[in-house]
Amino acid sequence: MTDAVERFLNTKHSCLRQAVSRVNNTAGAAEEPRAGIPDTKRPSKVELWNERRRARHEQVQMLHRQGISIQAISRELRMHRRTVRMLLRAETCPERAVPLRRPSRIDRHLEYLSRRWAEWCHKSAQLHREIRSRGYRGSESSVRHFVARWRAALHDRLKRARTGPNSPAPEIKTKKIVASARRAAWLLLREAEKLEAEERAFVEHLVETSPEIAEARHLAQEFNRILKRRDQEAFPSWMERASKSRIPEMKSLASGLERDRAAVVAALTYEWSNGPTEGHINRLKTLKRAMYGRAKLDLLKIRTLANTTMGVDPKQ
């Protein structure tokens, strides 16, 4: 389901960018360029990749308007046919989002650290002791590296003294949402009460921009609810709605589930799974590949039984 929603959102990048712009502008997260100072920042790898991707998208659209087939476009631009079809279906060029910084243990103590920094406390060891008493479980070096960016903004005299007069609190940047189809797919499938404020606003704006996205979210969340609660009675009606959906990815998913309908119904009916069986199969494959193709049945049997009985007391 997540893959289907992600493939669908890859054709809705204009809606993603519009929702991201509305959320970031509302939260005040968009940074204004300084007046009179030219922007000399070099483009990142993601920006260069997006620029090349936009050029490819324009080439594909131009060749398609000239009546050239998908296979001929694939040979001309040396692209896979699936990529050509994806670019033709996309309303705008799918762009790669800038990766977000991973959440840190310090994030929950950021407001406290900012306040203490403004109260002359510029010693990382002291800050580490204080937030450790508030539940922080990280190391002192992590705090030292974190406050290094604040110390770099101090005056040279204050850098040497590590203390000084009351300075303004460091700026705390709000969390920004990026226009990523993969990230948006996970947010659409997640329950609303588990979303943060910015994520919830992003989902609301995204659903407002396109009725098809709202339909995809409803179908995806309903499917997750059926699986979690094992609601076998609701599954046929969901299959009927997904088959008649305006979203091609949902129709494809429903078609695949129809081919494996017996397995899906069994998963909704019984509490058992084939997880242990898959685990044993993975163990057999690991043993076989560890012997570089020399594992005939007799040797594989010996090694499997030896690993099974390893650690068992022979007297038992």
C-alpha cells in the first residue's frame, strides 16, 4: 500500500510543493534572503540532480508531442521504458527532496539549552549535567558538538572566556516539511493523532489541493484499519471501491490482491502467520550460500542439524 501511494504521489509533485509552501509560509520557516547581499551559495547535489531531471522531463515531453513512441524515446535518451512512462504521466517533473536531519536526543532539550545559553551558561559540561538530570541519556561530547555552533557565533573575547554578558538566545529553527513523495506517503498512511503539528497541517493542505489525494488517503487508511482489526467483512467492499477508483495505482493494487485473495482472506481470518517458516528458509539459504555452491543435500542436512542442536546438552 505504501508503494502504491508513493507511486501515485510521484505524479502529484505540484500538489506536494504547493502544500509544503503553504505550511512553511504559515509557520514562518521560509528564510528571507538578506537585502543587498547576493546569494553566492553553490547549488547542492540535489539541486543539480533536479535540474538535470527537469531537462530530461522536457525532452521526453517534447519527443512525445512529436509522435515518437515510448520505446524510441527510451532508446534515444537511454532511459528505461518505465521511467519514460513515469515522466509522461507526471504533471510536473518529479524532484528529489533535500534529506532531512535525523532527530537527535538533544532536540527535546533544545528550548532549555537555548534559555541557559542566554543566561551566561556556556560550558558544555555544566549543560550536560543539567539536561542529564532532566532525562537526557546522551554523552557530554554530543552536547559539546551541539553547542559549538552557538559558540562560533560569539565574540572572540567571549569564546576564550566561555562566559560573558547576557547574550540573545540562539535562534531555534522550526521543523520544515519537504516535498518528498516517499515522506508524504508515510504521513498520509499515519493516523492523524500521531502526527506533529507541521505534519498535520501539511496533510490537511495536501488533501485540499487534490480530491484524488484525499481518495487515496481514505482508501489507504481504511485498508490499514481492515488489516489491524482483521475486519474480514469490510474487505470485499474495500476491494470494490479500490477497483472502481480513479487512481490507477489503487486499481493495480486491487488487481494484485484479487489474484492472492485466498491468502489475504486467510491473513484476515487467522492469527497465525508463515513468519517462522520464512525464518527457517532464510537460515537454510544462509547455510547454503556460506558454502559457495558446494552444499549438496547430505552436507546441507548435516550442517542444518548441527546448527539446530548446537548448545543442547547431549545428556538431555
